[in-house]
Amino acid sequence: MKIVYSFLTFLAFSIFLRQSFAQVIPQYDHVVICVLENHSYSQIQGSSNATYINSLVADQNAATFTDSYGLTHPSQPNYIMLFSGDNQGSTGDGLPAGQPFITCNLGAELLANNFTFAGYSEDLPSTGFNGETSGLYARKHSPWVNWMNASTNGIPSSLHLSYADFPSDFSQLPTLSFVIPNLENDMHDPALLPSAISNGDAWVENNMDAYIQWAKTNNSLFILTFDEDNWVSLNHILTVFIGDNLIAGSYSETIDHYNVLRTLEDMYGLNYCGNSATATPITDCWAQVSTGIELAVSNFESASVYPNPATENLNIEISANKPETIRITITNLFSQVFAAYETEISEGKNQIKIPLESFENGTYFVNISSSQKSESKKLVVKN
């Protein structure tokens, strides 16, 4: 097994992965991302107050991620991390210091690569508004505003739009856009509990269903996710992809906002922003690439990690139907890489042992990938 440590090796490895994953992730004409607020997976999944969202989970065009996580608390840093791969120094819900930021972000990367972007925020009082609040609009939930009109990696103020500007002709949508409901409709406002969930569920149905149904047959995608949980469920949230070119079902790999960002970057061949560079893209839910070519089946079939919790050593068992090169990265909750390995596996069951003496106690993710498939396993280390 080859241990990968040098920057140049890691850079070459990143380029290889970008090329490989671009072959398996479809490039959609339109992606709409809707972010809801402050509810855990268990509060939404199966809830009688979220009947529409649960109908999306059961849809034959939906991929549901059952082990999806927010990255931190409170709300604002999660939005910024999803948009840029880093919290940019923001740890609270107040106006971030040092903005407008000039760092890499999803919107600017799309614009620089001849794609289009916009953010639609419900109740935004005017295009390009830069205030912290206005009625039920909250700036903290619209992360692109932090780069608005910046000299580098800037987002033009003309792309900070009200949800009222969301086109009824969906073919006129940007390549990628965010939709942010207001504080009454995003499930956020605790004053509305227990109706917050049903309010948000109804809003998604009334405002997004037409696009969702259209997306299924128009090479487009809808992503529904949450910024964070209710602070008591280890930040476990619901994330659903629904649209064209998806293999329906539930997916148990561990993902977070960085994995979603990385997937979108690979979808459009963009530079990796912040911690998305070391996050594993989501590659197993796509039915076919946008050219209509069926995805190749990976020789890597399944993987397991044990013991869990682990102490001195971690064992990884990988089953394969043919020999293949496997790459393993171990990251913490913030997608920082603690170890990276590359090894050849043979047909049948393969056993790999990784020493953990240098690992501090805590939670990690073991990301196991080939050129056509990836799996992520949560690992607890207790030395």
C-alpha cells in the first residue's frame, strides 16, 4: 500500500479524481437548491407534518441520503460552507467580518466557466439589497451576498434576486440557483412550532413542485437540504436529490455540505473551493451521464470498516469482482485530510489494516473510492 503525503502527489490525485468523477456525474442544464432550516432527519422523515417532502423521498426519480449532516451551528456558517467550502471566519448569525469576501465560491466559479448563477430569496425587498433583514427576509440565509460586487470572485448584485423573479418558464433558469424561503416558510421560526414543518412542507409543494416535475424530463435536478438540525441530533439532516438521470432509492453513505458542493463542482468541471477539495463527490446515484452513455460498473463492490469504535488499528474489508486501484482518505468532520492511501486490490475480499496511533479521539470519515464508485463510512476513534 502506498501512503500519499506529498503536495504534488495529492495534486495529481485530485486531478485524476476530477477527470474520473466528471465521467460519472451528469452535467445538468439546470440545478435548483432549496435550503430549509433547523430540523433533524428524524423530525422530517416519516412525519405527518411533512407529507409532500416524504412524497419526494418515495418518488421514483429521487435519491435520498439517509446519513446526511450539517457541518456546524448556528445557521449562517452552514450556508457559507455549502457555497464556498469554508466558513470564511463566520461562526455566528451576525454580519460577517471582512466582507465582501474574495475567496473561491460556487457562484463565481460557475460564472468564470461560462455557466450562469442566481440566488432567489423570498421577500427580498429589491434586487441587490445588502441589508441584514427586511420583514421576513434574512441576509444570513443568502450566502452569495457576502461576495456581492467583490473585486475578485465577485457575485454581481443583479444576481441577488427575489423569489418573485423565479421564472415560470423553467428553461430560462440559470445553470444553478439557490431558492431560500422566508423565515415563516423555511421551517425556521420557533414561534410557529409545531406548524413550522407543515408550513415549510406546503411552501415547497406550492412553489417548487412544478419545477420538480419538469426537471424529471428536462435534464434538470432539484436538491432539497437543511442547513442544520435542531441542535440535538448530531446535526443529522435530510438531503434529497430529485430529477432526471437518477437511480431512485436510499443511499447510506455519510455526506455533508462539502460533499454536495464537491459534487456540483465536479458536475461542471469547476475549481474546488476550500474544504470541498478533500471531500468525496456523490457518484453512486446517477443513472447515466448526460450523453446517454450507461455508467460503467465498478470492480469495487462493497466496503466495511471495523472495529468501530476503533483503538489501535482500523481494518477495512473491500470486496471486488476484478483487480482495481482503490484510494482511501480519512478526514475529520470538517473534511480535513488526516491520511491518504492508494492500493491495488484483487478479486474477492481484500483486507487492509491502518494504524491509528497518531489519531486523536473523535469522529472521522473513511472515504473509499475507485474511478467509478465511492463509499464513505463514519469512524469513531477511542485510543
